[in-house]
Amino acid sequence: MADDAMRTDVQLPVATELKKPRLKKAPELPILEKRNWLIHLHYIRKDYETCKAIVKEQLHETQGMCEYAVYVQALIMRLEGKIQESLELFQSCAIINPTSSDNLKQVARSLFLLGKHKAAIEVYNEAARLNQKDWEISHNLGVCYIYTKDFRSAEEQLNLALQLNKHDLTYMMLGKIHLLQGDTEKAIDVYKSAVEFSPENTELLTTLGLLYMQLGKYQKAFEHLGNALTYDPNNFKAILAAGSMMQTHGDYDVAMNKYRVAAYAVPESPPLWNNIGMCFFGKKKYVAAISCLKRANYLSPFDWKILYNLGLVHLTMQQFASAFHFLSAAINLRPRMSELYMLLAVALTNLDDAENARRSYEQAVQIDESSPLVNLNFAVFLYNQGDKKAALLQYQEMERKVNTQLENSSNTEFDPELVEMAQKLGGALQAGENLYWSKPGKDGKTSQRSSSSKPSGSQQPLGTNQALGQAMSSAAGFSKSMQISAEADVSRAPSPPAGDPEDEDEVEDAAGPAKPKDKKGRAKPVAE
């Protein structure tokens, strides 16, 4: 009995330590999304070839039903410029998962890039019904409405986007809408709000400074441009704008120092070389001015402002044939600018082509509505040709324009030389005396010495507003060739990863001029 009990005690541990049954390995079920992490890893590393290979393998295994693989493949297609193929793939994603607003946003983006703005608006509206609190949808809807010229709807959508989430790009687009509508004050208010939200954004600061320059508020303009240069000393847009202000006030050496800094950042900038050339022109270094302006013309051969400047400098150097060449080219590019026809007439007068000079003056007078200088020069020309009756009519038209300017602004001042010549012409027309500024030239011919035929005098610009062109390119210029950024710049998580939107194009180059003015603020046909 004792032995049996001992045997039982010994066997008990054996009974309690029975081996557990070995767990079977889980069956490998086909998971559609099992390689998503690997696809995303190669995509964000921009290893697109490897990414496409993995996507191809994944789609082969899933028979094309892996939404994420199709989505990334569409993004890569769009990056490669295959917009139509990417659109079809995004539409496949929308069919696989019709409740995803991200898929619809990408479909709309591809439609936008194809120029189908109305179709993009419809898809964005459908995406907005799925997700009403996505600022990106509202922003992109606003951009699409801008391209369809529906500024009211665009403004509503951009304001809605700002209510959902504030972004610099949305502020900039809203400001551009107001500028397109010609409401500079509202645009300034928008940019001021943007600067309060993002005080270190140099593009916003530069744009705001340039808008103040356009309104003649130079103190505020210089303040904002200075802030932009504080955050980014190499911001060539702000440098050009600040240099332009200094150049306008005759500080050519200081402006040149600014341009030296900009030359390191943009050595092939046409407006930069145009401004440098006009600095030399202001310092009466005409050969250097022509050299710089011809370099600017080489870099931008279809910029009428550069051609205008070249014509003006050649007139100053009495190289009238060359002046005719450049002014004619500028007129072909800018046929509605009266000052170009006036300067062309001056060149033709000095080339002894009175008939064509008269035609050019007539065209200038027909186009011009406010500049008394055009009528004064035409009157001087007619007087020198012996047509006193027509000269008197032009003189009276000049007086009318002067009186209109004085009525509209009590602070209007005119160049003393212009006033002096007008008084002498008035006296000559009444008394029939010879004009003081008409005297024989080297070959015995009478040379016209009016305010326009003496470019080194009243025609000479005291400064240029060339840098205002860059500012206005992004803020206030907005010619018909204006381009707007296509989409919001949104960095998204990789589920699904959004494609990198294209950078915003500059509206136009930095050479857009403002209204030129002479010593006393009189509008002059000078390069800006």
C-alpha cells in the first residue's frame, strides 16, 4: 500500500505537465493593402521607379483592386506630365471608394490641370458634400472660379477657406481677386491681415510694400520692404523695389549698391539690368546705360519697357536712327502708348522726315487723354513747320489738360522747363516771333528743341519704378497674361499621399513700369 501511494505521488507531476498542443500558423490570406507601407516609403523618398515596380506587382496580385496602389500610380503619372492617364486612374480610385473626398479632390485637380475648370468645379462641389470642413476644397474652388471670371463666387469660397483654416496662399489669392477687380484698398486690407497672421512671409511683405508704392505712400512702402529684407536680405524682389524708390529720388549710387546684391541672386534678370542701365542714364553715363539695356534686351527681347528705354537713351545721344529702330519695336509691342509715338516723332523730326513725324504726333494725340506734354511737343513741331493755326489748336488742348489736372489735384506741379517752353510758345503764337529754342544746327538746318526733342532735359527720367514691376507681378500688375497658382500647397499624410502641387508662377517678370514722373511730379514718357 505504501509503495502504491509513493507511486501515485511520483506520477502526479507528470500528469500536470502534459505538453500543450502546438498552435498552427495562421493562414496567409490575400490582403489587398499589405504593401501600402512599402509603396509609401519609396514614394516619399522619390524613388519612383522602385515604387512603380512594387505598385505593378501589388496590382497584379489584387487584380487592380488596391486603391492605394492605384492612387500612388496616378500621382506618379501626374508628376511625369501624363495628366490624362492620371485622371483616369483617379477616377478608378473614386469608383473603388466613392465615399473618399480625397479621390474626388485629385480627380478635380487633374481636370483643373487639363484646363477643364467648369468640370473641376463640379467635382470639387461633390467633394465638398462629402467633407464640408476641408479648407483645401474651398480654396481650390475659389481658384477655379477665378479662371472662369466668377470673382464673386471665388471671393466667397476663399473667405470660407479662411474661416476653416488660415493659409498664406489663400490670403494671396483673395488679394489678387480684389486687384483684378481694381480695388487696391481692399487688396491692401487683405494683405495687411495676411501679414498679421504671417509676419515673416517676405512675399506678403514685398507685395504689400509694392502696393503702397503704387498708391504713392512711400514711407509705408519702405517700411514693409525693409521688413522683408530683414527676414531675407537676398530677396531680389524687395531689393529691386527698394532700389527703385531710391532711384526715383535720384539716389543712384545707393540704388546701384542694392542692385549689386540682387545680381548675385538673379544675374540674368531683365528688369535688374534695365534698372541698372537707367541708373547709369541718370548719372549721364550713356554708353554704360546702353550696354546694360542691351543686355536686358538680349535676355527679354519682347519687353517694350526695355525697348522704350533704349530709344530714349539713343535720343539723348542724338543717335536718331537707332532710336527710331527701338521705338518702332516698342510700338509694335505696346501700340496704345502715346508717349512712344511722341518720341518716335521726335526721332523722325531729327531725321528730316516731317511727314511721318506729323503722322506719329497725330497718332499720339489721338491716343493720349491726359498728358499735356504730347500736345506741347506737337504744337512746337507745327509751329516750326509754319502751321500756326494747327499749333494754336494743340496749344489750347494742352491748356485744357493742364486745367483739368489742376482741378483734379490742387497739389499738381509741373516741370519748370515745361512751363517756360509753354509760355514762350504762347507768346510766339500770339506775336509771331521766332522761338527761343529754334536755332540752326551744324548743317544750317533748324533743330527742334522742344521738351521732347531734348531728352536729356525734360525727357530725362530722374528715377525708375522698374522694380515696381516685380511687385506688381505678384500683386498689382495683373495683365491679361496673368497666371495664378493652380492649387493649394498642402502637405498630406500618406494615407493617401497628396501630390506636390505646382509652384505659383509669377504673374509677369519684374520689369513692369509705373507711371513715370519728372522732377515735380509731372507725368513723363520715361522708362520705369
